[in-house]
Amino acid sequence: MLEENPYAVPESVSGLAQSGYPTERFYVDGNLIMCGTPVALPAICVITGETEDVVLMTKTMTWVPKWIYITLFVGVLVLLIVYLLLRKQCKTNFYLSRKLRNRKRWMTFAGLVSLVGGIILVIAGANSEMPGILVSLGVISVICALGLLILGQPPLKAVRHENGIKFWLKGFKQPFFDQLRVMYANGE
């Protein structure tokens, strides 16, 4: 007859990563999610809180200290080396509603088209007799492209870490937290 140890770690927590932090769990910390890496969030859109017609997204979020960009004054190569040495990464599986995901894809596509068009306009303006208008339109197009490319990115971002194994993620909207509350109140 096998006796159960009342002091044993519960099975739900026994799947610890080598680092000692449970990666299958996440915790709400204000408007942030604290988690290990990798983490799989429940099937709730992180923006709208929808649970129907959601699409799984996978993103490896990278945290770097904010001061790192000062090294750009020394050189791009130095920035790249320091970035690669200091970055901490968190692989996250999260969900977006299909409608929102499609809108973000179109923003990214429009941003890329606008970027290419802006570069072509700047080159054409530099080679024409009246460069002012073409170069101005090209610069405006590149600025719009950067805005569209930023808006087309997935909303989540790593804002803090602890030893590279525990991360705090931001970008979640209130409907996501409301739906989480409902889900866990129902015992799902």
C-alpha cells in the first residue's frame, strides 16, 4: 500500500523548470502578467477579451536595459554586441481575436509598401530636376511607414525580468483581465 506524503509538492507545481520557476503558470501583478519562460496564456484575446474566434500568436519578447541605446553614439556594431550580450528573452503564446490580428497584418503590409514607396520616391527625387516634391513625399511616406509598422506589431512587451527566468509583461487591456477573472471564478 502506497502512502501519500502530505508534505510533497503538489503535482500542479511539480513541473518546475530547471531554474526552479513554474513556467506553465502566470500571475497577475496589477496591469502586468508575471510569468516564466515559456508561458502559454489562456485562449482570451489580450486586447478585446474575446474568447471566440481567437488566433494563437507566438512571440519571443526581448528585454534590454534602456541605457543600452546610448552605445549607439559609439557605433552600431557596439550597440549590437551589447544588445546581444544583455538581452533576456521570454517566449510567450498568447491569443488575439482574428479581426484584430488581420488588422495588424494589414498595417504591417501597408507599412512595408509605404516604406518601399518612400525609398523609391527619395531616390527618384534625388535623380530628378525638381527634387523638392518627390523627396518630401518620400520622407512623409517613410515616416507614415514607421508608424504603421509600429502599430502592426503584437501588443505585448517585456518590461522587467528577474535573473532572466521571471518576466513581467505589459500590453494587456482591461477586458483581458475581466475575462480572466470570469474564467477563474468559474473554475476553468
